Amino acid sequence: MALTSSSGRPAARPRKARGEGQWALGHREPLNPNERTKKDDNPLNVRARIENIYAHHGFDSIDPQDLRGRFRWWGLYTQRKPGIDGGRTAVLEPHELDDKYFMLRVRVDGGQLDLDQLRTIADISRRYARDTADITDRQNIQLHWIRVEDMPAIWRQLEAVGLSTTEACGDCPRVVLGSPVAGIAADEKIDATPAIRAIVDKYVGAPEFSNLPRKFKSSISWLADMPYEVNDISFLGVDHPEYGPGFDLWVGGGLSTNPMLAQRLGVWVPLDEVPEVWAGVVSIFRDYGYRRLRHRARLKFLVADWGVEKFREVLEKEYLGRGLIDGPPPALPEKPIDHIGVHAQRDGRFYIGAAPVVGRVSGSQLLQLADVVAAHGSARVSLTAYQKLLVLDVPQESVDSLVAAMRRIGLEAQPSTWRRGTMACTGIEFCKLAIVETKKRGEELVARLEDRLRDMDADITIHINGCPNACARTQTADIGLKGQIVMGPDGTQVEGFQVHLGGGLGMAQGQTAGFGRKLRGLKTTADELPEYVERLARRYLDSRTQGEQFAQWVMRVEEEALR
């Protein structure tokens, strides 16, 4: 008998809840092209085709699904074809934006490199990448102008010294951030390096986690020197009153066009359990993550929907099979840690943190650095999550000489506020998603501000992004600049930036994480950017109260003062 409503018309059948592509709920059917590509073939298998087919027959032989999909699992993105302006980024098809060269991302898990590794990266840059090299804010090195024909030789060189491009991109576990001073910092109670190595050795490149809903970003550090609140998972050092030193677990952070901060699960994890708990969280993401829509496929959306109590319950009951120990929040340092300058290690030696400009270096510069470091009695360097680099294990008698030698090759250990606090993403020079130039604009901005305000006695961070995706963590800077096309003074469309002000993370005592103040219509053209930032900085210096930070000032003043 047919069901009828009170009006006599046939009653509507109950609507079946729409699946979000969650494997654990039986939604296995691929719901978008990216999911179909991964189901058709494990992306890790593409390396064999690169080595056996594409490297021999060239760019034009590459299958499109490999080119714009699976190649990423081996650190390869197609570069942007030169000469395409930012106004056409969103209207051209992917093949119209593709150049026949690649950006190659080299993983540096934990951020530390020995000199053989540094020289190898420098040699590959000079030999195959037109001397390009960028230090990213994920502790990677990015090279450009790479040909597919050269990839087998590049992999042989990298892997011979223990480096890898495996899963440097793609829907998989990306590089694991770690303190650049792990094992040597005077204030460190636990060196997290063994946990990072265990995770990378067991899980990176393993089929178990090679098909996640989207990328998965991790951070493991005793010190609060990593941007732990913007990762999918972070372990931050904490002292438990009963169990001693361990790690506080955070989940669900991420920026891009829908920024969210990670949340504490409220648990204490000992060092030897970090890999197991990490794998449990990744497994939840793999099984319960939203695969239907790419823009909702990050872990942060699942955490936001579930809440931390349910997330912890699922982690404990379904994936670990045991409860986790409740833990206190971490104690943050008095001031944010960026490691720039000269610092004492626990063993009596020193480390020196230096700043290139907006992370841009070169193979030749890295080779010079290796020579300088070796000549001063050190054998390793490390990369930070702020596009900076450190030289470790420097004897006290070599410190001053090394600082001077690094300055001569363009690496400044006593940088201005502007050089120290400015980051920039890859930008339109190489990135297919970008709308504006970033690296060059950043260099010009730093030079202008150093000329006009070199001796400013305040710290202001500036993060420059070429598009809305926030690779340079735009929303968490004092001055965040999001690239877009704006109207110029003469009424024509030009490169410019939407301005976010007063963002920041909880990296020190008294700091509250937040995305700052976004004023309607606050934009600047790229050409007017240096003048705008100088004007803003001078207003801050003129009207700040005693001890008032830039972000606090931004929240206090009238809107007109920020324009």
C-alpha cells in the first residue's frame, strides 16, 4: 500500500543522507576526479613510469593523470608557464598553465642536514635547476626548472645521502616538522628526533597512508618553535606533574581559504608512543575524512564537526584500543622563538641562526655555505619553519668569524626586523595557482623598509602570499598580504594585495592565537605596498603605548589609522 500525506497526495520518501565519502561509513565510491585517480592506481607507482618511460620519452609522453596528480607523491609539480599574468590564473585550463618544467620539493624531516646532504642539494640545484633553491616555511627545499628526463639521476643523488622526495606533495603525510635545534637546545627536555625518524621510516611511502583525503601536515617538537596550531597534528613538549616530560597533542589546524586553529585533545603522550598515536590520528583521517568535496577534505573539518571529545573517544576506542593519559597544557616561553642570532647549546658550543631574504637562496650560495661551515668546525645546518637556516655545533672561538663569513655570502645573523620577519610563498614566478609576484616584491619591500626604518625597535611580521591558499601563513602575521588583482590609480587592473592585520599564533606567554583584523576594502597595489607598510609602521611607532605589540595596537586603534 502506497504511503499518503494528510492531503491525500503520495508522501515523499525519506531522503537518504548524502555521504561525504567517508570510508569507515561505507562510502567507497570515488566522488571526484582526484579520488578516482587515486583509486585507479596507487600514486606511488608513478615513479616506475617516470624512470622507465617518461624520463626516456620526455614531457609530452606523460599521462595527464600522472602529470597533474600522481607526480605530486614524488615531490613534483608542473611549473607555471612564463608570461601568463595573474588575471588569467582562474580562467585557463591546467594544460594551458603548465610549463614543461617542474618544481621539485626535497623533504627535510626535522629540518636538519649534514654537509654531504647540503652539498648534494647545491649540486643538483646548479646542475639541473638553473641554480634555484628556496627554503620553505615547511623546512623543505624547493628547486625549479627540473626536467622529467633528469629525475632518475636526481633521485640517485638524493637517496645516496639519505634525502628523499617521497610524498613531499600529494594526499599523504607531508614533511614532519621538527625543532631545528632538537638534541642541542639548552631548554629542551626531550629530543623528538627518534619519533620523527620512526614515523618517516615506517609510514612515508607505505601504501597504508598513501591515499588520504587530502594532505596531512605534522609537527613534533619539545620547544614551541614550530607553528603547532596550524598543522593537522602537532606534538608539543609538556611536563606532566606525575609522569614527567612528554608531549601535548593538538589536532585539526590548517589555514588556506577556511582557516582553523588546532585544538588540544587534553592528553599526555610519552615519546615512545608518539608514532603510534600519530598513526592513529592519520588513520582516523584516512577512514573518516570527507572525500566528497576537495575543499572540505582536510582533517580540520572533521575535528570541527566532531569536537575534541568525540575525536579522542574514536582515537582511543577504535584505533589505539586503550585510553590516553589526561595531561596539562604546555608552558610557553616568555618570548617567541625564531633562533635568529647566536645561541648557546647545552654542550658549550653555539648555534647561529641567519636569514636569507624571504627564503630565497641558490645552489651556489648553499655550496658556499657548506664550505664556510666546514671551515669553522661545524658539520651540519638546519632549516626553520620561517624560511631561515641555522648552523649548529659552532665552537665558541669560531662564532664571530662565522657570522662575518655568512654575511659575505648573503646570510645575515644580525638581520633587521624586516628581513627577520618577512616571508613569501613561491608566487607567480613558478606557481600555477598564484595571482601576483611574491619573492621579488618581498625583497623590494625589505630593502625599502631597511632603508627607511632600519633601526625600528619593534618586531613586525609580514607574510606575503600569491593567492588565497595561505602557503605563507597569511592570516597569522602582523601584516598578512593575500595576492589579488586590484584596481590601480588609473583605473586599470594591476597586481595587489588584500591586507590582514594583527594575526598571530600562541607562541609565547600572554599571546592569544587569532586571525587578526580584516578590514573591508583594505587593499593596496603591489607598487604602493612599500609606502603603505612604512606608513602603517610609523603610525604604530608614534601611537603605541608602553610595551604594546603591533597586533594589540591594530585591535585598539580606529580603522582610519590602518589605511
